[in-house]
Amino acid sequence: MRQKIENKTDKKMWNRICLLPVSVLILMAGIDIVRFAILGDKTAFIIFGLIAVVFMLVAYTAWKSRMPFLHLVIAAAAFVLYFNTNFSTSTYYFNWMFLVESIVAAVGGILGTAYMIWKKTSVRKVAVFPLAAAVLIVAGALGFWKTRYEAAHSAERQARDELWAVPAKYDEKEPKQAGMVEEVVYDTKAYATDERSVKKTAYVYLPYGYSKEKEYNILYLMHGTGDDEKYWLKTNPYNKTMLDNMIADGDIEPLIVVTPTFYVENDCAEDLDQLTYSFAKELRNDLMPEIESSYSTYAKSADDEGFSQSRDHRAFAGLSRGAVTMYHSALCQSLDYFSWFGAFSGSRTDKTAFEDTIQTGNFAELPIHYLYVASGSFDFALPGQVQDYQALLDIEPRLRSGVTTCFDVFPMRYHSMGNWHLALYNYLQKIF
């Protein structure tokens, strides 16, 4: 009788320690599936849906087989996902539930394992089916991604959109016909603060065979938070190598690429978003006149008339806060100078901003030739990008999905240059 009472007590305690976290984890995984379905991006929904199902299966196995230490696997995976899919300066944490799942799983795993050791409880027969299903899902997903990645990475054909990897032939070595990168120092002002005079630096990529007798399309390419004007072409030189190879192979027309910085000395250190707006004045008043009076573009003159008439031959793209700068300074304030746009892992621009800028005055009549948006499936910027992008498409008739705009989500990519290198590869094939 006493043994029976102890068994009942043990069972209740076991259910409290292990069944409770299992129930919470399964519930949260189910909520995550619904949230990503509502978000509306197919790639993100599939990937995070599979992760949620795997968490459910492992949690169920931990309870059914009395193997609470399996919760620690969920805890580790959820923490890594939380770390990669959230960022401290984001306006909100779409993926905050990963942290809760990590804590719940860790507590359940530690307490459950400690209880089993204390009570000298043995592991039950392993629930083979759910555990095998979890392993097969993970192995199948990773195997499918690796196969597609290797196929793209080893491709020898002419350039085309690759959602998995940039073909290695573009990155491995520079062609004999390589372009050059020059440093340009120009005068501007601290437009976000006291408008004092300052000197800044930009880098200019010139294609092989550059000649002042020819006219070139031009791309302004912005870095992100914590980086500088060297980031695209100097810090990560394989971007230049890719440009050289794509031009040498005839995949894209020769073009000029300018990499400036939105930073102005130490200004606005506590609120960098101010610089994403004020850069428009620097771009229009100082940087573009300096660059396009020195290098041969389609602008007949380095002034308002020349820039406006040549807007079809000018693009602006950026990564992370550079993408935010693209929206705030190029699209919203300089649509009369640019008609091709790219946003890699950044947005933070709601529909009101577009209604108040590109849908008013002369901007409302100007064509938008292409807006290319890209992010990684594990990129913390993805949820905000998806929501802002959908809001823009809902109100902007000039942007039609698959015609004048697209949104690529790269599987297994996060907020890093590998993501942006692939985005640049795709973007170069969309513009001009």
C-alpha cells in the first residue's frame, strides 16, 4: 500500500517536473507556427514550422521515454535561434519566444534529470517514432539545403538568380580584366546636427577598361551599423571580385559602384536613425556632384537637371541600416534622382512614410523600375522587412510582385555578409 502511494506521488511529481514543460513547449511551438503563417513569407513559414515540429517531437519523446535531458537539446537550439533572430536595437522582438522556450526547456531538463537521479528512476523504452521523425526532419532539411547549396555553388553556367549560394566561379579569383577601386575625399556638412563643414571618404569601383568617353550606369552601395565606406569593397574584397567576374563574363554591363558612409564623425551616436534621413542632403548636395563630375555617368551635368534626366541609370542599395538609409534618403527623398533600389536585411519604414513622400508631388508620377528586397531566413530583420514590404505593396501600384519588385528569403542565412553577398549577386542582375 505504501509503495503504491509512493508511486502515485512520484508520478505526480514527475508530471509536474516534466509534463508541464512539455505542454508549454508544444503550445509555444504551435503558436510559432501560427505566427509565421500570419507573417506571410513562405520560406520563413516552412523553416520555422519544421523547427517547431521538431521541438514538439523531441519534447514529447523526453516525456514519454522519461529522458528529460533531451530538453537540453531544445534549450541549446532555441537559445542559438534567439541569439541569431533578435537584436538589441530592433524596435521589437518578433522571435522572443525562442528565449522563453530555451528557459522552459533548460529548467525542465535540469529538474527532470536531477529528479531521476535522486529517485534512481530508470529511462523507459525510447519512443522511437517521434524521435526518429525529429531526426529525419532535421537530416532531410539540412540535406536538401546542402544539395541545393552545392548545386548553386558549383554552377558553371551563366549568372542567374541563385537563392542558395553565389557560384564559386565568381569569387575564387579575379579575372585578368579586373577593375580598380579609388578613394575619393569630398567636402560635405554635418546635416543632422550643426551643419559644420566636414570631409568624408567614399570608394569608387571602376570597371576594367573604364573610359571617360563612355557613359556608365552607377550604383551607390551603403554599409550597415558599425561598418564604414570600406566594408563592401575593401573589408570584403570578394564583392569586388564578383563584380569583376560578372562584368568579364558578360553577365552584367560595366558599371560604376560608389560605397559611401552615413556616419558623420561622432554625430548622433545615441540615435543613428537621424543619419539615415539626413544623408539625403549629403547625397544630393555633395556626394553625387563630386562623384559624377569626376567620373563618366549618364548625367550630362552634375546638378539637379542632369541627375533628374539620368535617373534611369542610377541605383541605390544598402544592407541593414544602410537599407534603412536607402528607404529614408534615396527612395523617399531622392526618387527624382534614382529609379532602382535594393534593401538587404533592413527596412524600418512604414506605409505612412511612403504615403507622405513618394506618393506626393512630382514623386507620385515618377516610375520605379525595380525594388529588390532580400533577407536571410534567420535574419532578425526579416519579420519587420516582410511587414513593411507587404504594407508598401498594398498602397503602391508602381510596385508589382514579380514585375517591378521581389522579395528573396535565403534559407539558412542570417545577418551577415554571406547573406548580403548573395543579395548583391541577385540585385546586380535586376538593375539597368
